[in-house]
Amino acid sequence: MNDINLKLSVEEINLVLNALGNLPYIQVHNVINKIQVQGKTQLQESELPEDQHYAGNKIAKVS
């Protein structure tokens, strides 16, 4: 499977998640989880100072 990158606002992501929430859980739970994990990581990275980055559960200083 090929991956693609989309650039959406938080409001747009929430709209997509709400729409997915109306579908049967068994069909969409993996996609919802991927969106949530990737979104959380990106939001955490955007809140860090420029000389740091988020890697998994650790914040690393970039030199």
C-alpha cells in the first residue's frame, strides 16, 4: 500500500474523524487510530521550541 501525506487543519481533521465515527467501528478503527496518533505527534512537535523535536515519547534537543 502506498502512503500519501495530506495537509489539513485541526478542524478539517475533526470533521473527518466525526464522519468516520458514523461508520461501523470494525471498518474504521485502524484509520481513526492512525489519524489520532499522527495528529498528536504533530501537535506536540509544533508546541516545542525550534531546537527540539519529538521522537516517540521523548523530546530530543537538536544541535
